[in-house]
Amino acid sequence: MKFVSTRGAAPAVSIGEAIRRGAAPDGGLYVPAGPVRIHVDALRDNSLAELGSQLLEPYFAGDTLGLHLPDICAEAFDFPAPLVAPDPRRPELRLLELFHGPTGAFKDFGARFLMACFDRLGGAEGPITILVATSGDTGGAVGCAAEGRSGVRAIILYPRGRVSAFQQHQLCCWGAPVSALEVEGDFDDCQHLVKAAFADPALAAAHRLSSANSINIGRLLPQMVYFAAAALKVHRETGVAPGFLLPTGNLGHVVAALWARDVGLPIGPVVAATNANRTLGDWHRGGDYAPQPSLPTIANAMDVGAPSNFERLERLPDPRGQITVERVDDDAIRARIRAEHERSGYVLCPHSATAVEAWERLDPARKAERVWIAAATAHPYKFADVVEPLIGKRLTPPPALAAIEGRDERKRRIPATLEALAAALAGEGPAAEAA
Ligand SMILES: *Cc1c(COP(=O)(O)O)cnc(C)c1O
């Protein structure tokens, strides 16, 4: 299997090379070069790891990384993704809980899969260095997934004073080979620094720099696996392909679900639920695709005005026909968190609430047709400051998040300059200080 760029001006590469590069050299994103064939009836889904190694086998065929696929899947899918019905009187709405990983968000799956791949790609030429500029879930998930590895190290950049105490802790609590850099600047400064490092050929080559955001196909492919597992289960149970409601920011989840449907898994309609950011919704209603500055919302992991995976969506036949889009503003998110808690006692995070709200807005005939699966993308405890006042009670952390809270923090402060980042990459400059 080869992968080509969405922009069509880069050579086709194998999966290992596509993961190693992140983006294609022409600025596009890697997609499979041709149709992918899966014998859906032959898939065994006793565990996510087992299902993952069969489902992803064709994508890894012909690359040495493919030899490690079962081990990579075992490392990435080592926690469950349960499908629950929060209200027994409403069995036609299920929640796919993707937040049982070590940092409490679905990004654990993609980050663990990707770091397991990088670990094997590093090898004899020395470790690959992952640079992540983060204000949200990705940095913590990547740090956690890189801890203790030898083929890959992770450098996390975050803006000083602009992340919550809980977020900062989740970025700074990981041991070697993970380091956190507190940048004297804002999030854009962090992103510019990362881009400047990638654009410096000597620096990029010396440290084997790569990235871990969702343009990397190594984060997208594993996301197909839990959708496949949930779809197979509901299809077996009801005989009808379930619909999916997906909280959407950079469209990583949406593209993974569409790819899974494309290879023949029993996946019905896909609804992309966005927060108040309107780029996707405006495009879907027939407008041009017009990226906008991102609007801050209470579902902040979805504050995206220029969805980075749009190029992959656009590559599919009839892209507008693939999905519907539901925009859910902050007031509607708050109202849905409150109403769901009153109805069933279930506590939604702000992101997951956009998906449940999108289900509520379906017309009754569409609701009655099939089981719908809403992705629950983060544990509500991560957004306790938003959620607790709405439901009028305190949340308790799940064991994984409680374990993080008990760890020590280590970070290093740097000015927002490429020289300072280069020194940190080389292991020079001030030592990491305990916080
Ligand atoms: C990243 C994230 C999303 C958005 O996912 P995309 O694949 O970027 O569309 C939704 N919810 C949470 C909690 C996230 O961290």
C-alpha cells in the first residue's frame, strides 16, 4: 500500500515514510493511493487490539512497520472503549466512551499508536524528536505516550500563564524522554517556534524532528478501529448500520469514520457536531471553504477555524454528501449538559455534549431508523470548572487522572526564540526546575 499527497505533487510513500514525515513535502496530507480492501465478515473483534491489527494490516502491508503492527496495536489499545446507554428508556442513543485512557481523552488512542510507531522508526539512527505546541489535550497524551521510550522523545511547548493549572500539570508531569518548555509568549508564538524549527533544515535533520498533530496519518488510522468495533457490535445486535455523531474540530475523527465506512464497515450517516466555530457548517450549506480565525468556546479542544483535515474530506467523492453538520453554541452545550444530567444522571464533557445535542436535533423519523452512537471524547472531570456549576455537584477524578495529579512537575522556561529552542533541543540552557 502506498500513500499519496492530497495535493498530488509529492512522490508516493509507504506508511512508515508517511508517518515519519507527517505532512507531505508539497504541503498536502497523505491519503491511501487506491481503494483499500477489507474482508469485513472475517474481522474478529474480541479485543480492540486484535481488531486493530486486522483492520489496519492492508495499510501497513509492504512496510517493515507492518511486522510490528500487532505489538503496536497491543500498546495503543490497552484500555477499553465501552459503548453505554446512559438512559435505559432511550436505548437508541449510545455513547462511545473514548476517555478511559491515561490522560482522559480520545487522543490517548492516536498518541499511543503514533508513539509506538515512532519508537520503531527511530532505531539505529537515533531517536526521533516530536515537537508539539499545545494548549489542550494533545500535549498531555503525547507526553504520556512517549514516556519511557528510546526510539522517540517528545518536547512539549506551551504558553506561559495561558493554560489552566490542571492542563499545565498534564503537560509537565512526564518523565524522560519527555520535556516541557514553558514559552514566554502566547500559543501562536509556540506554534511559530515549532514551524521555524521544522523549516530549519540543519536543526530538523540533527534532531530528526517530526510532529504528532492529526495531520499525521498515524493518528488517524487507529481512530478507525474503535468506530469499527462499535459499528460491528450494534450491527450484529440490530441488523442496521448505526449512525455516528462526532464532536468535531480538525475533522480527524470524521475522516477516520468516513474511511471506516468506505472500506465496508456497517456505518450509517455521520453527523459532524461543531461548537460555535462556523467554517465547516458554512461550507456544508453550500458556501466556499473559507477558514476563519478560531472562536474561543467552552468545548475548547474544538476551537478550530481552519480544520486541518479538510483536505482529506475534500478528496472523498461528493464530500458534502458524506456528512451533515450541526453547529452547537455554548448556551446549547450548557443546556444539554444540564438536561442530560437531569434525565439520566450521566455527566457529559462540553465536547461530548455537542454530539448529544446533535442527536436531539435529528428529526424523529431519522432517530427511529437506527441506533445512533455519539462519541464521548473527554472525561468530564477534565472540564470540571465548566461542568460542576451546571450539574450542581463535585466530580471525582477517575483513577487515571487522579494518578496524574499525584505526579511531580518538571519544566524549563525559555524565551520565544529559535535560539532558545535549539539550545533546549541540544540539552543546553537552564536545567529543568521542579515546579
Ligand atoms: C481533539 C478533540 C476533539 C476534536 O477532534 P477532531 O478529530 O480534531 O475533530 C473533540 N473532543 C475532544 C475532547 C478533543 O480533545
